[in-house]
Amino acid sequence: MIAAEAAATGFVIGRPRGRPLIGQTLDYLRDPIGYLTQTARDHGDLVRLRLAHAVVYLISHPTLIDQVLRQRADAMRKDIVTRALGPLVGQGLLTSEGEVWRAQRRLIQPAFGHQAVARYGAAMVALAERMLDEWTEGATIDLHETMTRLTLAIVGKTLFDAEVGGEAEAVGHALEQVMRFYLGPGKWFPTLRYAPLPAANAYRRAIAEIDRVIYQIIADRRRTQTDRGDLLSRLLAATDETGSRMDDRQLRDECVTLFLAGHETTALALTYALTLVARHPEVGERLRLEVRDVLGNRPPEAGDVPRLTYTEAVIRESMRLYPPAWGIAREAIAEVEIGGHRMPPGTQFFAVQWIVHRDPRWFDQPEAFRPERWADDLVRRLPRCAYFPFGEGPRICIGNHFAMMEAVLVLASIVRRFRLEPIDSGPIRVIPSITLRPRDPLRVRVRPLKH
Ligand code: HEM
């Protein structure tokens, strides 16, 4: 690299003092987000950490994040935590690499374009309306639990036309069991899944249940050969340039991947958005006005989404403050130059949305919930990777349009019919597991609106 370029992109490496052998591991484990945020503020945009046996660079400047996630994506693979999901999601999109990933992404991408996902809008709204029909005056709603049930039903319906309470619930329940193992003993010792322990037995039973339900659905569909208008029909029909289709194993891996990646993140986006709306009545009022102006007295549909701009801004702003995927990690598989420094294969990088989304260099009053900041196309004015709730580069979330449409339609459906009053008023505390879950119940009281 020529000198002028190096100067323009060179970043000083921060090196916080650590303990012998374990470096910063204990500080990190005690409070991952708090520790990383403070470290970035104290030691800069590129910080070298030792976490367990790995050297990890915390990257907190959009230029560095863009280099890792997009410009040098060819020299990276997913990190060890994502790879540990392999036994569950196999060669699905989230964990596959190289040619397998590229071919699958090309095959599946068309099913997730703007127009393709619009056809799922009606199912999303119908399921939201069904949920709202059960809400009564003054009822207490646990948002995380309720939104998880809803997004599970939506993924079940749109992915494999499964009815609520049936297959979708069975897969959702089994996935929860599997994740419990990954977040517990399996987090540090994945091979424990083979051990004769109760937690590992439950894990293996859950995987067997997922396989049973999903292979059954695939077999039924192959037999009847009907296009049910769901995603599975599209996956079954998708062909690559040689005309070949996915086999059962690949279909199973993609279904489990989409199920897992598709419902919890969206449930969290809605949970935090509804909590913030309940705590900011002026935002709730503005939302109601927009929904009334755009919809009059009818439920929303996919075609309304482009005009529900404030509703979308509320979702964006909630994901800025509480990104459902709170950090993205990569491991270099070749020597790379990042921030002007050569780094060997095996180097780990960690880009933490929580930190960058709350950086005052990119967002005024970063801790404040202000959906109006997204007016006048802020998305386009920000540097690339200053806001990246869906990631960036070739591995950007394939479900981003699906998720945004779902979140906007569900939020609009709720505020059209109900006002939300907060029950809990303490700080929103989070658990940074693979996703960013609320530590305490986030509950609201609901009041039906008169039409
Ligand atoms: C608000 C909701 C969502 C958020 C915040 C979110 C976030 C993300 C992020 C950050 C990544 C990139 C991970 C990385 O680069 O390592 C990702 C990947 C992915 N997401 Fe999402 N996601 C959401 C909803 C969905 C939905 C609804 C689906 C499917 C129905 C989905 C399916 C996927 C898949 C398959 C990948 C892997 C893509 C690949 O590597 O090619 N996500 N998501």
C-alpha cells in the first residue's frame, strides 16, 4: 500500500492491559457489552484483546467494519460461536461457507426480494389481527413472550404454511430447547452434546424432533407437489444454473436456519420498539396519527409500507438502541490488511452494533430515543456501517426486507387498535447471548381505541 493511502486508512491499535495468559477474558465475561463499550471509548476504534485463547480485534469505526464485512469478505469466515451452530443448522445459509454458501445464496435470494416478500404481508397482518382479537381492556401483555409467539406463527405460516399450534409450535419449542443447551453447557464445551447428561439428552431429543417434523413436511410436499404459496414451495422449485434442485438434507438445513434466524430477531425488534413506544407517549401519538392518515379504518397491507415512514423510523430507531443481533464476528482465513495493519490468518474481528449505534460521532444525543432523526433519508447520509442491524457485505441478512415489512405491519396493526401503557419503568437491562434478550419482563397494559 502506498504511504498516502496507509495514512488515510491507518488506525492506531489500542492495547488495554490484561492479566497474564487470560488477558481481558474475565472483564469481558462479567459484562460483555459494558466492558466492550468502555474499552472502545477508552482505547479507540481498533483494540487488541485476548479473550480465552484467541486474539480478537474490537473494531468500532465504520471504515474498519466495512473492510472486514464487505471489502475483505473473501478472506473471512464466520466466527467460532456461529460455527458451533453447525450441528443444528448444518449447511444452511447462516453457517455454510465458500462455494456451498454462494450457490445456496444465489438460489434462495430471489425468494427474499422486495416483491417476493410482499406476498407474505397478508399472512403477517392476519396473524397479528388474530392475536389482537384476544387482547382485552386493561390486560397485561408480556411483550417478549407475546411477540415470540406471533413471529413464530408468522415464520411457520410463511415458510411452510403450517398452522399455529401445530408444526410451527413443535419446531419452535424444540429450537428453544436446543438454544438452551448452546447458551448453557454447550457454549463452552460443544462436544458435551454427545455426553449422557440430562441437558445433552434433551438437546438430542430436540434435534430429533426438529428433523422428524421438517422431513415430514418436505416428504408430504414432494408427494402432493402443490404450490402452497409459501417459502418452502419456492425452495422446492428453485433450480441452479445446471437445473438441479436442493436435496432433502439441504432443504432441511435451510428450513431450520430460516426458522431460527427469522423469528427471534424480529420478535426482539418488536419487543423493544413496543416498550419504547409505551414509554414515550408522544411517539405513540404520532404513530397513531400516521396510521390513521394512511390506513383510515382498515388493517395495513404490504402496499402501505412505503407510506408508513414514521412507523418504519420507530423500528429503525429501536434497532439502533437495541440491535437484536448485537455483535458480528469474523475470523480471517488468509493474511489481511485491516486499518493499515497486516494481520495473520486466524485473527478474530468483532464489530459490535451496540457500540457503533450509540457513538456520538454518527448520532446526536445517541442515548435518546428519537425516531424523527431518521427523517430526510438519514440512512443514506450516514457512513456505510455506522448503522448495520442486518450486517453488511455479501453475508448481510437475507431476511432484511421480510423483517422490516413484518415489523412495520405488526407495529401498525397494534397501534391502530390499542394504546400501550408501560408497567415497568426501570432501565431496560439486556442479556447479550447470541441475540440481545431482555433481562427482565417488559410488560405493558393495553387499552383498546374507539373507532
Ligand atoms: C429484525 C430482524 C432481524 C435481524 C436484526 C437480523 C440480523 C441478521 C444479521 C446481523 C445477520 C448477519 C450475520 C453475520 O454477518 O454474521 C443475519 C443473517 C441472516 N439472517 Fe437475519 N435478521 C433478522 C431477521 C431475519 C429473518 C426474518 C430471516 C428469514 C426469514 C433471517 C434470515 C437470515 C439468514 C438466513 C442469514 C444468513 C445469511 C447469509 O449468511 O447468507 N433474518 N441476520
